[in-house]
Amino acid sequence: MKWWIAGIICGLSLLMMGAQAQTAAAMTLDADGVNAVNTAPPGVSLDGMFTMGDGDNFTKIIDSKTVPKSIALITRDSTDSRDVQSGAVWSTATWSPQNKNPLETPRMDNRFNLMQDENISLWLYFGNKHAAAAEGMAFVFQNEGSDVVGSGYQSLGVWGNDRNALNGTIAFSAVQKSWALEFDTHPNISTIPGAGDGFDTDGVVRDGMHIASGYPADKSSYTNHGEYSSVNHVQPKRVADMADGQWHHLGLHWNVEHKTMSYVFNDRDPKTNEPRTSMDIVADTIPIDLDELGVSAAQKYAYWGVTGSTGNGKVSENGLVVVDGADSLGRIDAHAKLLDSHNREISAGTTISPGEKVTYQYTFDYDTKNSRSEVKPLNMTIPLPAQLQWLSGGVSYNGDSISEPFTQAELAQPEIKKTWQKNMNQDNSKVTVSVTGVAPKVSHKTLVSDTDSFFYGTSFQTKLPLPSYYIRGDVALKLANLGASTYQLAHNDTATIKGRLTNNGEAFTSDELADYKLVAKIDGKPVSMAELAGTQVAGEPSGTFQLTVKPSQLVEGENTLTLQATDQAGQLTSNKVTIQLVRAPGSVYFTQLPKDATFRKTRLTGGVLQIKRNNGWQLGVRDDRAVGQSWRVDVALEQPFINSKSGAQLRGNLLFSQKSTRASNRSRAIVDANGVPVVPKHVTQVPDEETDIAGQWDDQSGPSLEVAGDAVAGDYAGQLVWKLIDAP
């Protein structure tokens, strides 16, 4: 990840020079001011990198909850009518005591180089007074020096003072050689003579809070209306409520090729620092005339900072600034990794084994090409998750071994809080902070929580997160069979197997079970859980499972089902459970027999008649033996057809005709007590084959009745015997 380096220094009052931090309590901030401090995003320490300079500057530096001296309180909300405030913080450059020549290269330089692309990232807070807020703040480039501050009221600490001033003199009271990007929370639209409250009477800006730009020291930036003056705002844009009690992010990018400043306002979430996509984002690109700043190839730098102002106690707000980063001091690339004992990276959600060593590694690379100043040693706050036993750690430079080890007392604390000892510069461009712990034996899968480590100093700050992971429990996988050890199964029976996996008898949690799997084999051949319809049993202790073994998965006779549990990596295994499944041999049998076997009612004519059968004849055979087995079916007339009233035997014959596509090939047999073939021979083609014999008969095949010409009318009944023969 890439971060920029920056800082801010603020003065305290007319009587104090330089920067001095104060706590929020000492400042007696109101409730909104306390909220601003408590919710402030992390920022760089402002001590030493910025200055407030001289003059009537109300700005103070205060501590945030995470980084000391990292918040600039530009203005504060006040009910005192005497508090007409104006504040400013400016970047600065420091020359060595031996060389105070400003033409020489400074030892530390936080000015903005307008001859190259650069970036700045800020957080701004405008109070919580909504439409009643006043007056706002401005981001400013200027070359008047690092000790200037503009007037109060509508000037925002950078524009000129127009109280009773002619148009030609307003610009002289502004910050000279400056360009301002204003964030105005109070439209000044009064036209009362001498009120000094009419800067926002033009165009878009009169309608509410806005962002706009301009050159405060340029006379053409103002229009005189006789009794009042207004500002000629450049590229004004309306913006949603800035004074909403929330921090607002501002990203700035200077493009040297096109001489433009691009800004994006409200682009990040103050709680997570993640990008936002809300409708209240405001962005624009504005050209800047470098001549207005006195910048050239020979003098390529400008001071940069934030100014702000309020009116009297009735028109004020809390205005605060946190510097997120800036290129004016160069770039540091900061990275964090979790490494195991083999120097492999541990990703989020990984499960490691007890005894595994884990190193939390934080690396900082100083950009030797673009940095213009040293980076002072950073303060570190590194959480040490209690789930590990911490062994060693410390700070190393330029890839060497650790030269600043952490003590055992430090490693015994919930977090490491200390400062490394050396500056980052051209000769010392890489710093590595590492701390190593070992995963202890645990009885259950244990979560090692994620961490956020903070590193901050006078010119750099970052939060480096590392993910959570798990320690595998010191597990003894125990697999139990909750059913019989031997199952006697009919040929087409399924077997339902029930078992339970525990940690040596103690139930796993559902999350822990995800780390293990069940391996099944039938007679040594692996069978997947999907094939066995493996499921967890609801209402039973965690780890209780059920499997279904289908007949098609078994051979006739004895089958051995083997079950064993293992972790996902196959390194940890349970005991084996063996279950015998004895499948009975298959058979061939009738599935259907005629239940309503009748012939059509027919009127006798005195001649020979062929009487067809009624619907309802059913005849089917199932063969669940092996493929290739054969069978046949015969039918015999067990009892001849007898008249139910007279007891006389029917004059005629029962016939059976084989089906054929050609009439000449049809065979017609008289059914008698000896029987005739219905299916002469059938060879089973597929497993569990079922044959619908009656369904294959048509009008010309199957049973029929032949009646002689001298037959006597009446109802006749006979008895047929169907024979299924398991033989070729």
C-alpha cells in the first residue's frame, strides 16, 4: 500500500511561537468539539512539520485518541461575542543551524513542489451547526511566508478584509501570492454598507454551502458594488451539508503538465477510510496560474496549509484538520504480512497447527528518489493477540538482523508500544518491524483475531491491518458406529448407516467440523459422500451423520464398508470403522399375473369362431440377477372351460399365438395340461430388468379362444397355470 508523508504545525496565540499540543480537556471544548476529537481519523503528528507563525492566530494543536499532536483546531465554536477568530497552519522548511541561507537545500522541506506531480490528503471537520455554521476553512498555496494569517469573518483567514475598504485595497489585506480552495459553510449575502458580509452575493455561492477557488491577493478577484464587495468565485460548486458533525475527506492532486489542481471531497468514509460512492461527492479540476504564486522553475516551491475564520460568537463553528498524507516530504510504501515458520504467507481464514510459529511483519520502504527530508522514528502500537505465546521481535534496518529487540517484558504486554530509534533517509531506506509467536496446543479450533497496528510520527502515519486465522485443535479424531456391525440385506434393500465423529468423545462445533471429512470405501473402492447421500442428522449431537448404501453399490454376498475421518489436508486421521453388508442373491419372479382374464362375450353363429380376449390381462417378469441370466414362461390349461350351469365342457380350444410381423411366421398352439411356451427364452440385458409380457401382445398374438360350430351358449370358466422357469 502507498502512503504520502506530511504534517502540520500550529501556533497557540499572540504570545506563543511554534507548535504546542493541548488535550481536549484543557481546551474546554464543547460537546461537538469533543466528538470531533473522539472520532478523528488517524493522521500524522503535526509537531515540527508545520508552523502557525506569528500574528493573531487562534489555531491550536491537540491530541487525537490514537496520535498525539495530530489535530489542528483552526477555530472553535464560541458564544463569546469578542471571539472573532482567524487561524492558519502552514507547511515549513528547516535549514541546518550552520546554514541559514534560504537558497540552499533545506534539511527538512514540507513545501509543495509545483514543478512536479504531487498529492495531499486531508480530513476536515466543520462542526455540527448545519445551516447556522460559520464561516468555513480553505486549503491554500501561498508564498508570503510561513507566519501569515488573514482576517476573520468571511475572509476564511485568506481573503482580504472588505470592512469599509474600497475595492482597490481589499486585495492588499489578503494573504499575498496565494491561491485558495475554499470550503464555505456560511453564505455571506448582506448588502448593508460596511457590514463586510457580501462576498457570496454572486451566482451559485449565494444559495448555500459551497466549494470554490480564486486568488485572494489579486484585485480582479473582487467586484465593488459601491456599498459592498463580492468575490468572483472560480468554478463554484454547491455541496451538501458540511457542518453535519462528521469528518470529511479531501484528496488533492497537482498535475504539473497541465498546471491543474484536481480535488475530490467526501471520497472516503471517516470510520473505515474506505472509498465512498455517495451522491454528496464533489470533484473538479481547476487551472492555477503559477505567476500569481510567484512560482517558477527557479523558485518552484509554495507553502501550503489550511486557514479558517469565524464571525463573532453568534456566527462560529468548530473547524478542525487532520493531515492524512502528502507528497511534499516524499513517499513511504508500508506493507504488512503474516508468515509461517517456512516464510509462507498466512491468508485470512487459514488454519495452522499447534506448534507453528507465526511472524507479524511490517515493512517500510523509503522513496530515496523523491524524498526531500528524513523521516523521524515512528511510534508503534502493535497488538499481540492473546491466543499466541510471544517469543521474540524487534526492529531491523536495511534487511539486516534485528538491532532493536523487544524485551520479554514488552512481549508479555497486550501490545507493543514504543518508538524505533533511527531516522529513515537515503542511507537507511528500509525498516522492518517483526514479532514472532507460537501457536499453543488447544483442545478446539481457536480463532486468532485480526489486528490493526498503528505507526505514526511527525511526517507519516498508517494503519496496517492483518487478518484473522485459526489454530487447529489438538484433536484426537474418534469415529463411532451407531448402528449394527453387520447388515443382512435382501437383494434390493438399502442400508442406512449412522455414525458420529468426535474429538475423543467430545462434540465438535459446526465450524470445527468443516475442517474434517469422511472417507468411505466399499471393498477397498472409494465412494463419495454424494454417492452415499451423506448428511448431518438434525436434532442429534454435532458430528452425527447418516449414509445410505444402495443395492446397486453392492455385490451379492459379503461387502465391507470402511469409514475413516480425516482433516482436509489428510494429515490427521481417525480410527477405522468396518461394517459388513451381506446382500442376498437376486431372483427372477412374476411382477404381474392376470387377475381379470376374460374373453369377449360373443353370439354363436353355428360356425367356428375366434374369440379375442378382453382388456385386463397382465403378465410381467422381473430379473434382478446378473445380466446374461435367462428364463422362460409357459402356460398350461390346468382345468378345461366348464359351463357354470350345466357342467358341460366347452366345445373348443384355448390357443396361444406368438407375435410376429408376418402372419405366416405366427405360431398358434393349443394350450392343454402339458402347457405351451409364452416366452420361449429371454436373456436379461440390464440390471434389475423388468419385462411387461402382456404389454407386448396385440390383437393377433397372446391368448385367444377357438369355439366349435356346435358349441352351446353359456358362461364358461377354466383355470390357467403360468410357469416361470429359471432355466435356458
